[in-house]
Amino acid sequence: MNIILLGPPGAGKGTQARHLVETRNMVQLSTGDMLREAKDSGTEMGNLVADVMARGDLVTDEIVIGLIREKLEDTTDHGGFIFDGFPRTLMQATALGELLEATGKPLDHVIQLGVDDEALVARISGRSTCGNCGEVYHDVTKPQPADGKCEKCGASDFKRRADDNEESLRNRLMEYYKKTSPLLGYYYAHNMLTRVDGLADIKEVQDSISKVLDA
Ligand code: AP5
């Protein structure tokens, strides 16, 4: 089963994708994580996208479609793909449709995580992640363990993202409304879109997504 988690920055796409990886043997394909990895390892492409990401602008379609194409070709033996943060433009959505069509395993569901802008600011400003395994925490809703060790892998190296500041977030939201939100209409018209309440607590959102996937 292949699915897209669609929603603005901070909607909970990464949090929900990680749960699906753990419970359903699915593979998370997060273009944001791939780009950050390229940036941290100082590749030519990583250097090229660093400023764009820090500002909260979108990286070019060519780069992200190329990243996804590579992953689809290289990854085998799993319970399906979760596209997290991809597609973000109509061109990316069309490319994804073609790439999946070629694998013979097209898209099954597009799940919209419905949230409001106020909640996003609170979520993004409280977010941290484990630098080793990527587990996502939040200062209020999911605090880092009191012993300072990640609950998933035991590492004690927590990070905050360079683009998790108010100015960049404002820009990320503008980019979402201008370029990504039209995908809601696109997938609705393809009869693939289901909206779940992304403002509910993490476990409730997990349950709502499970209901969609198991229906
Ligand atoms: P990306 O990494 O994709 O970031 P994003 O879309 O801005 O989304 P986030 O990772 O910020 O949020 P999320 O929805 O995953 O929320 P999370 O689960 O962490 O992209 C970064 C940049 O890369 C882009 O700006 C762009 O420059 C570039 N890029 C990436 N993909 C691209 C593409 N396809 N095309 C072009 N450019 C691209 O949750 C947030 C916080 O809330 C956490 O602290 C979490 O614990 C908490 N939380 C989650 N769910 C709940 C809940 N239900 N209740 C309470 N708290 C919750």
C-alpha cells in the first residue's frame, strides 16, 4: 500500500509516518529528511539547497523528484511507501503518479492532516528530534525523557531544526498555501483524499489513519 501524508509544516506528517513504519513495515520517504541529510553531509546538492531550506522556500521540483526516483528504484521488500512532505507541487504529484504507475503499485490513499495555523506555530516552536534515530519530541506534548536519553534508541543528542523559527515558518506556510494546498483538490478529484483531524492527540490521529488504511 502506498500513501501520501499531506499537510502544512508541523501537521504531524513525520510523527505519523514513523508510527506506520514501526507498525506496518512501511518505508517512510521524507524529502525533507533526504535534503537535510544531503545538507549535513556537505554534498554539492546539499550546499545548493541549504539556503533555500533555511528561508523556508521550496527546493526545485527536479531535485526532489530525482531523490524520490532514486529511492523508489533502490528500495525493495516492504509493506509500501509513505510519502512525507512529497509531493508539494502539481508537477511533483504528476511525476509521482507516473513513477508509481511504472512500478505497478499505484497510490492507494492521500491522507490530509487537518490542523490550524495557531497549533502549527506552537508545535514547530516546541519541536526537537533525536539526532541518532530521528524520533520526534515536543516540549509540551511529548517531552524528551527525564533521563536525557531518547526513548527509542537511548542516544542523548537532541536537535532543533534551523528552519524552525518564526520567520521561516511564516514562509513555509505561505509556500504550503500557494503551491501545496492545490493538491487537496487534485487528489479529491482523483477520489483518493481522506481528511483526518490532525488536532487530535497523537494516538487518536494514529487510530484515524489506521481506520482509513484498514477500511
Ligand atoms: P519538511 O522536512 O518536509 O518539513 P515540513 O513540511 O515543514 O514539515 P515538518 O517536518 O516541519 O512537520 P511534520 O508535519 O512532519 O510535523 P512533525 O511530525 O515533526 O521540509 C523542510 C524543507 O525542505 C521545506 O521547507 C523545503 O525547503 C524542503 N522540501 C522538503 N520536501 C520538499 C519538496 N517535496 N519539494 C520542495 N522542497 C521540499 O510534528 C511537529 C511537532 O508537533 C513535533 O514536535 C510533534 O511532536 C508535535 N506533534 C505531532 N503531532 C501532534 C499531535 N497530534 N498533537 C500534538 N503535538 C503533535
